[in-house]
Amino acid sequence: MEHEKRIANGTRFLVAAACFVIVVAGMRTASSILVPFLLSLFIATICTPFLLWMQRKHVPKPLAVLLIFVAILGIGWLLAVFVGSSLNGFSKALPRYEEGLSQKTTALVTWLSSHGVKVSYQLLVDYLDPGKAMNMVASTLTGLRLVLTKTFLIMLTVLFILLEASGFPNKLRAALDNPDESLANISKITEVINRYLLIKTQFSLITGIAIGIWLYVLGVDYPLLWGLLAFLLNFVPTIGSFIAAIPAVLLALIQLGTGSALLACLGYLVVNVSIGNVIEPKFMGRGLGLSTLVVFLSLIFWGWVLGPVGMLLSVPLTMVIKIALESNQDTRWIGIILGPGPPPETATTKKAQQDN
């Protein structure tokens, strides 16, 4: 009997693993369709609280959706125009920046040689190719512009999601056998994701504004562009802030010299450490927490499956999976492992047992 039970458990595991591989392969193949849809869901999730607020103020639903849609469309249009013009200017100046960075590399090799450190210029260029560093920036911004070219599809999907948002619970009540439990789980997921996105958007906006102002004060070219990049990449956990700092610091080095580059680096360090490591965690709380290892692995996984947008949405997507796993008794242990530590009720229960 015990042997048959082990075989059954092993079979269940193999079937679940096979289903997981098939689903991931399908998502990666359909990434061109999934990416606009997930971005639409991301935008609609941020906008839903505003829609519900206007409905509580007795604003008719069609008018409320129209106002939100016009606001999103206006912001999207300004963003597309700004990114497009900035990218064109940066692309035209890219050869000049690459030449300046090559000159800095040559000067570094000369300085090291004068102090007795023999370094091959070709070897340094092979490992630290300045052209690749600047082209990485251009490719990142080009990827953003390609996403913005699908604005019509994304905006249309957001419109339909917002129109369906208020009537979705009633549909679930009519369709499910146990709607209260399902609605409670969906409500919990929506609440947590909304809170995460709202807090993350606010602090990312503060980060982008602070970086843009600091670079403007230093006199670095395209400060608004680097502020926008800092805002967007702040959604990418762990490495986003470092990636956002690379182009601005390199540009400060080329344009203004070593002192300004160090000041730009210091500005990024102060802003990201104070906001990302001190202020933001206090507002997030443990309820929104994920293990640091899980955050890093989710960044790699979703980036591989969905590309740059997957990296942007890696934490929200992983949090949805974590909450869904915690809502089922059979998979609750996986959700706990994904978190930063044991849930509060578990710690309380253990303390009560020790006291007894």
C-alpha cells in the first residue's frame, strides 16, 4: 500500500512537471501576444482603484472609463513622443560618445602603464568594450519604443478590461459552485498586487525625478531620458537600478570627466539605497515580501520567457503565483517557501506552544 502511494505521488509529480514545462514553452512561444496583454493587465490593475473611486462618487461607469482611457492615452502619447525624440538624438550622438569612451579607455591604459601596471589595450577593449556599453542603452530604448508601437492594441485591451472589471464578480458568482471562496482569493490577489504596484510606482516616480534633477544639475546630456530609464528599471528588482546607472555614469565620464561621473554614481547610490533599501521596505511590509533568492530567480525566469517586459513584471507575476499557492492547502508550503520567512500566524502559534 505504501509502495503504491509512493508511485502515485511520483506520477503526480512527473505529470505536474511535464505540464509546467509545456505551459512555459507555450508562454515563451506566445510571448508576442502575452507581452501586450500582460502590459494591459498591468496598466488596468493600476487604474482600477481610480475607476472604483469615481464610481463611488457616482460618476457613470462609461464616463469614468472614458476619462481614464483619455488620461492613459495622453500619457502614452507624451511618453512615445519623448522617447522617440530622445532616442533619435541619442542614436545620432552615439558614435561621438563611443569615440569619447574609447579615448577614455586609451587614457586609462596609458595611466596604468605609467604606474607600472601593464595592461593590453586590445584585451581591455575585448572585456570592457565601450561600444557594447553604449549600444546596450540604445537597444534598451529601442525595445521600449517597439513596445510603444503596440500602443493601440494595449490601450484597446485596457479599455475592455476596465469595462469588464466591475461586472466580473457577478459573472464569477453565477459561474462557480463555490464563488465566495474563489472571490475571496481573487480579491486578496488583486488587493496585494494593487498595493504593490501603487507603492512601487510612487517610489519609482520619486527615484526617476530625483535622478533626473541630479543629472540636470551636473549638466549631463538627456537628464529626462535617464530619469525615465531610472523610473522604468526601478520595477526590475535587484539589478534594475544598476543597469539604469550605467549609461548616465558613462555619459557623465565622457562629457564632463571623472569627477562628474563619480558625483553621478554617488547620486544613484544615495537615491537607490535610501529609497529602495530604507524607505520603500517600510511601506511594503512583510505581506508583500518574497525571498531575495526567489526575486532574483523570478527575474531570470520571466526575463527568459517574456523578455524585458517579463523582467519588469517579474515580481507582480511571482506574487500572483505565491498567493495562489498559499490559498490551496496542498500547495501552501510552496507559497511559504517563496516568502521571506514563516507567516506571522505560524510564528505566533509556535510561541504559544512554547509557552504551554
